[in-house]
Amino acid sequence: MTAPGANTPFVAIACGGTGGHLFPGLAVAEQLTRRGGAVVLLISPKEVDQQAVQSACGLEVVTLPAVALQNRNYFSFAGSFLKSLFAARKVFRQRRPDAVLAMGGFTGAPPVLAAKISGAKTFLHESNTIPGRANRLLARFVDEAFVGFPEAAARLKARQVTATGTPVRPQFSAPQNPPGQNSVEPRIACREALGLEPDRPTVLVVGGSQGARGMNEMILSALPLLAGKNWQWLHLAGARDFEKVRIAYAAHRLKAVVKSFEAEMEQALGAATVAVSRAGASSLAELAAMRLPALLVPFPAAAGNHQFYNARALEATGAARLLEQKGATREQIAAAVTELVENHTARVQMQAALAQWHAPHAAEQIAENILNAVSRSADSLSARLPQNPQGPTNRPRAREPEQKHFSVA
């Protein structure tokens, strides 16, 4: 590993497992590097992580051998936890971080514990209304917790909690046009780039970074009722359902671009008239940033049913529509999508309501708080050390970090 400069703050960001953890982590990493920091991303071996970090230009990436706790895989989870802890300690021995930020999920706990052992400052970000298990456990150990929803603060037993919103990458922003013009031209450019027709209403179906089988089946069940509409579809189906979804649209003679995964989500959101989406906090933050009206279908098996509570918070302010997957009929699905696509007034009202859910400075605030804490810690340490009467030593400055991507066993 290449060492940063002697005065360069070094921050490790544990952000793997899902796009909902990784993409906000990338947004914070960008702000840290803009402020002169050096960053290493700690991710999982999952394919979604490995694909997503391809866009992390100039950042060092380390893959930890972490696996999620699911389907009662207690032994494999415990084994991977210990391996990840030892791997993180190995990384930190080679280059001690000044701070570690965990973005939630199963990749966060081992690096935070390793950071505590090494004496680094520790932070976490919780993007959902209902904090996940990992963050609930970590909260009592970190120096500061950041939350996307203010109501999450009371559910974290941290010494300091700051409501920042959920970071989004800079490319996610509502189309900007000169005064008096609408946002048609940016939308047309996005549609053409994706192989869509420029002037048709476009429905984006997205089930998160890995697709969503339940939501795919909901939409496919409603296609016979929507076949007569002059719409087009952009459906991000996930790898498992890609072929099934593609065949279904073709069978109903519907104009559709079906993809298993889309790395440039800002382009997909920019092309859409409306979205049908899961309600993960990162997805909601991107919808709010792009001012895209959406029908939210929470993942019913999400831990603590947090996606339902995320969606309900937006619906209560008029920023989205909520439809629960369980018990939803194809008639309800078709009616809800049709209302959004064909009711211009309703979409305009939702776009206005979405503005209050966009936190454009979340990544900046998190980066600033981390760097300020690191600076205070360094000043405190310097005050306790004996002063050198000969003045500072002229040590050669280490080279700046190079882009690397490797795994730690």
C-alpha cells in the first residue's frame, strides 16, 4: 500500500454490501479527496460492489472477506467477521487511518472495531428511518453518528448524532435549464443515450442495485392492462430475471429497454417521467435529488421493515406514492402507475415536495465533520508531546496514493 503524505488525513470508508451503502460512501469519499484527504474504500466480494467501484477513479479499494448474516448462516457469518477484522487490522497496520467511517451493513463492524484498536476516530452513517443491526451495535462505540432521517437519531445510542441527510453523488441533480424553459432537452439526451425514443412518456422500474423479483412480478402482472398505453419502459430487472422480463415486454409488444444493471443511474433517472422503485434510503435520496415522482414499493423483508417507514415518511409529505407489495392487485398497480404518468399536476406537486428531502450538502458536511475531528485530535496530541527545540525535522514527503484495487484474505 502506498503511504499518503505526512500531513494528509487518511480515512477508510467501509461501504460494501449493497449500492445503498456503497454509493453514499463514494459521495463522501469524493468530498474528502477534494479537501486534500486520502481515502481507501473497504467493500465486500459481492458482484454489486465489484461492479460499482469501477467508477471509483483514483481511489484505493480493498475487498474484505465479509458475508451478510442471512438464512441462519451463523457459522459462515462469524467466520467471515473474524477474517474481516484480521484483514482490516492488517490493512491498518500497514497504514494507520486517522478515521474510519462505516456506511451501514455487514462490512462496517470489523473496520470500526479495528479502528478502535488502532486509536483512530470512528464514525457511522445511518441512512434509514429504522437503523440496521450493525449500526445499532456500532453506535455506542463511534465518536459521531450521522443520520439521513432525523427520527433515526433517537434509535442510536451514540455520544453525538448529527442529521445530515443521505449523501448522493454530484451527478444526481434536477435538470437545470435557462429561465422560462422546461427540462425536456436534458431528458431527451438521457433517453437517446439509453436507446429510448425521445418523446414518449417513460416509466423506470428499478428494484435497487440487485434487482427485485417481487417487484418485477408485480409489474409483469399489470402489463396486460397497460399494453395500450403509448409509453415506453426502462426496466432494471437484475441478472436473475433479465430474460424473463425482456420476453414479457416483447410478448405485449411494448417498447422497452431491459437491463440487468445500470451503472449510470443518473442517466436512467434523468430519462424517466416517473419511477417504480424500492424504498431504500439511497434510492430515495437520488429520486429526491433528481425530483423524480415515484411509486414506492417497499421490500417487505427488509430488516425492521425499514423500507416501509422510509416510504411512508415521503408519502406523508406528498413526495411519493406508496403501494405495499403484499396483496397488491394488478388493477391497483396499473391504476397507480397510470395516475402518475398521466396526471401532470400531480407530478408537479410531487416534484415540489421532493425538494425538502434533498440534502445537497450531506456529503460535504460529513467530510468536514470527520476532518475537523481528525484535526482536533492531532492538535491535542501535538499539545501533549514535548516540543523539539531544534525545530521540525525535514523529512521527505511520501508519495501521494496511487489507484489500487486488491483483496485481503
